[in-house]
Amino acid sequence: VSGRKMFCSQAPRGDVLVTTAVAGDAGDEGEVLTFTVPMSADGMRIIETWDTLGMRGTASHDVELSDVLVPDERIVARRPWGRFDGPLIAAAIHFMPTAAAVYHGIAAGARDEAVRLIAGKRRGHDPMETLPPVHRQVGLMDFKLRTSWWALMGALDEIGDDYGADAETMNTVNLAKRAVVVDAVEVVDIAMETAGGPSYYNRTGLPRAYRDVRAGKYHPFTPEATLYYAGRVALGGPADVE
């Protein structure tokens, strides 16, 4: 196998890479193989590309494979080009709630920091915590945090413990992830607007939250792709098409 895999989180510390490659030509006749390969295998190289706006701690560098030997026993799944299969759906189902929870945590931390910065501060002659516009902003943050968390927990309750690697389950957790990441970005923005000028200082942690939380919109499915997929599933379209 030769190729280059982007976004390999924790690549400098990982022992095994799980990825996919196309056998044959890309297109309708192609077959996608999912396989595992040790990071120490001949032909494996980390390329330090992770110079990013945020989420710098994930160290999601590229990994280059140059004529890496992948024996048959390390091929864990095969699927037609452009189609979802069981392992890919299972990976998405387990990834989406976990990623959503991270971004929710970033937003919740930003809300708490904004409240801390407000305490004891004045706007004009009035303490900020007595101002109705500030009340509304904090209430709006709490509304978005609570409802998006309920969406995530509700999705997990809905699929239960005996869920399958199927389109219905993936759609459920994907919609919940969308609710969380969209609201998380808005909460961080509101937190900075509410706290005002002090939120621009790195020592508050809010600039880092501002950068990090935006990565949530890039994870598959993106917020827009989520809506297209949900609509296609609801209207009886093919659910196994990427």
C-alpha cells in the first residue's frame, strides 16, 4: 500500500494505524479495503503537518505509507467504492457521541469562565450581574448547553445498549452531534461577547476555546451533510451511499 493519510490524531504516540485504501481504480469498479498496520512497519512515516487554528493537542499529523506490506489477516473489511459498510458505520456511531461530548465540554467551560469574569465587574455604575442583558446572555448559554446535552443523552437512550451498525442508529447519533457542535460554537461566541474585552486575553482560556470549538464543524458528517443525509434517509433514499 502506498498513500498518505491525513488527520491521524495522536500519530506520534500511536502503535497501530487503522485506515482504508482503494484496491484497483477509484470509481464504481473499485473496492475499498479497511486494514490495520503497525506504525513501526517498514515504509511508515509521520509527516508533521498539524499546524492548525485550534485543537493543537491532538497532534493529528499526516502518515505516509510507501510500499507498506499489508498481509491478508490485517484486512478487516471490504466494501464497494462509495458505499458504507458495517465497520465504517460502527466507527461513525462510536465516534460521533464522543466527539460531540468534547465540544460540549469546551463550550461549558467557556460559559463558566464568562460567568467568572462577570462576577464583581461593573458596566458603568452597575454590577454586571444585575444587568438584564447579561442575564439574557447567560440564560441563552445555559439554554443551548442544556438542550444540546439533552439531545445527546436522548440519542444514546434512544439507541439503547443493543444497537446495530445501521443507518437508523448512525442518523440518530449524527443528528445529536450536529445539535451539540452547532450550539457549542454559538455558546463560546456568546461567552466572549458577554465577558467583553477581558475575554480577548489568552490567560482566560476563552481564545483557545474559540479556536478549538470550531473544529467540531469539520468532523464528518458536517452540519450541512448531516441534514442532507437525514433527509435522504427519511425519504427512503439509499442510506449506504457516502
